[in-house]
Amino acid sequence: MRGNPKRHEHLQVASRLDVVGQVQSWFKEVCRSLDEDSAWVAHHSDRLTLALTEGFTNAVRHAHAHLPPDTDIDIDLALCCDHLEIRIWDHGDPFNPETLPEPQPGELLDSGYGWFLLRRLADKVTYRRLQDGRNCLSIVTYGKCTA
């Protein structure tokens, strides 16, 4: 996480689509509990909930497609004064989403829309392989403290 977070939250769930409601509820509760100098997060919470949901479901459907459903997915949230970062950690094979073709208007693709949706929902999105063998999807949105 970049900078010193004012707040850090962590959630670990199994790689199953039926826990997506738990992931969304956790995120919404964190957003509700933020203090007034983090009010800018509430302005982006619907967009960020959608980004988190897309990132989580991509990890389950794609990264963990050939792994047991009890494989962990870790989700970290770091709130700094000027940004919020969500990190989703998976155990899938290495993958470079930058190699996905950009869909053209009206074009139907078999898959790949999630990456482009994420890039439109957040200010910065990266997906990289780490030395420990996990992949990390980072979703960042920028804001500003009121204090």
C-alpha cells in the first residue's frame, strides 16, 4: 500500500461466488464507518463496490477456475488521506490483462469486459504477479481529506 494508511481493513474468504454478498456487505460497512474527513469515499462507494465485485468475481471465475473452492482470496482495503486502495490477492496462474484486446463499440467478445470495466471505475488499476506466487489486483481511487 502506498503511503501511510489512516485505516487498514482485511477480509479473507473462500473462492466461491456465493460469498460475494459477504464481500459487498463488508465493504459497505467499512464505508459507513468512515469519519467525516473521509466523506469523499462515500461519494465513490457505489462505483467502488462494483469494482470490488468485478475484481472478486474475476478471481473466482478465472484465476481460481482450476483450484479448489476453499482456496483463499484475501482482500485488503487501505484508506489514506488522498486515496483508497483495494487489493485482491489470488493464487491463479500469471496473467497480463494488458494483452486483452480493447472491445470496439458494438463488438461482442467472449470475455475480457471486466478488465475494461475496472479501468473505467477506478483512477488506477494494476494486476501483477508477486514473488510469493500470488497475483494482486490493485484498484485505486483518489480523493481528498476535508481535514
